[in-house]
Amino acid sequence: MNTPAAQTLDARGLNCPLPILRTKKAIASLSVGEVLEVTATDPGSLKDMESFCAQTGNELLASGQSGGDFFFRIRKS
Amino acid sequence: MGAVQHSNFSQESLDQWFDQRFAEKMAERDAARTPSMTIIATKGALDMAYPPFILASTASALGWDVSIFFTFYGLSLLKKNLDLQVTPLGNPAMPMKLPNGTELPIPTSIMALMPGFQSMASGMMKKTLKTKGVASIEELRELCIEADVKLIACQMTVDLFDYGKEEFIPEIADWVGAASFLPIAQKADVNLFV
């Protein structure tokens, strides 16, 4: 089941804590159950996004890396 | 016969029941609680301005309640016009890198004595921060304000340095003293002194 993203966020070139802050803002504009896709280049975002989702109760559906880019799919809970 | 019935509730089973209920209730309470953090910001240099604003904005993104108490030189972080500087003086581990990544092979203790060095170093640092995609202090402060981080100013510092309140941003939640800040800190899960 691959829910299409309701919104995408390009956080490439931004450094800590901006990718998290922008993600938080983007999630706030979604309805529960909708999915946000984030692309970032901050290597710290891999762990930070996990921690952010665990703390805020949103679901990290997938995360991955391709070249220098990090991808995240987050479902708003 | 009633006594036999009651023997089901042995001390042991009661203890067990209580322990289990207590653990459940505590977990419920923890889950419903909003974590909180208080930060005391005492430094007004560019490099020392980052930790309070980064931690505060991130904590609020995690859903925490955050208050920052700005005192002494930290109060200058709440001025309308920020002109923050970084100094090599007393900052021996500060690497002196040009924005292109080259490091200057001069000890910071010597560089600190050169006239005009501080403004040059500050300019270079700001340029590097920008190239690396690190937010400016102005931007982070704005994000904190948007996220309802409580910015608390130390009244004594204003009097001490003869500041005018009109020099500061209007978003300051309160002008208070230590006695008003400490009760907030007392209830916070995380207290930091920067």
C-alpha cells in the first residue's frame, strides 16, 4: 500500500534544525492519515527524523538514501 | 463462609493488582504530559547565540513547552537589531576557516590582538553559516516566536545596562526577575544554562 504524498517538502541544502522545523510546519498543514514526502541533504536528518516521529507520534513509513539525498515518507497521526 | 470468599483477595494478589494498575496509570500520565524545557541564555556572542535558539525551536517542533530566560549579555539576543559577533578572544579551539574551507595557520590568541580582526572573523563565520545552509539567528529567533517559545527578559539586566525597552522585540513575553523564572524551571524536565 503506497499512499500518494499529499505534500512534498524539499529541505535540500538546509542544515540542522531547519529540515525538522520545516517538516513540523508541513505536517501541521496536513490532515490525519495524509503522507508527507521530505528530501534532505543533512546527514543528521536520518536519525533526527526518526526521533522527531517517535516524539510527535507521527509514523515514519519509509526512509532511505540515494546519492547525497535522504528521503522520508511520514504519515500524520 | 464470607471469610473463605475474601481469602481470594490475599495480600499478595492485592499487591500485584496495585503494582500493575499503578504502572498503567503512570504510563497514561506520562503519555498525556507535555514535556518542557527551560534555557538560561547568558551570552550575546554569535557562536553562543546558536545553542539556545536551535534547541528551543527544535524542542517546540517536538511538541515541548519551551521558555528561554535571557540575562546579562544574553539579553542582547532579544534586540530588534542584531549585530552579533564572534571573537577569537578566550575561544582557543575556534578554527579560523575561510568560507572556502582553508584554515588560517595563526593561533587564535594572536589573531585576537589584530585590530579589525573580530569583525572580519564574524563576517567570515556568517558567510560560512550561510553557505552550509545553517539558519541565521534572526531566522531561528523568528521560528521560535512562531512556535510560541516563551522569551523572557531579565529586568535587572535592563536596569544594569541602561537599556531602553524600545530597543527590544515586542514579542518578549515577560520582563521579570529570578524569582519569577525559577518556578517555571522547577517544573521543567530539561534545564539548560548557556
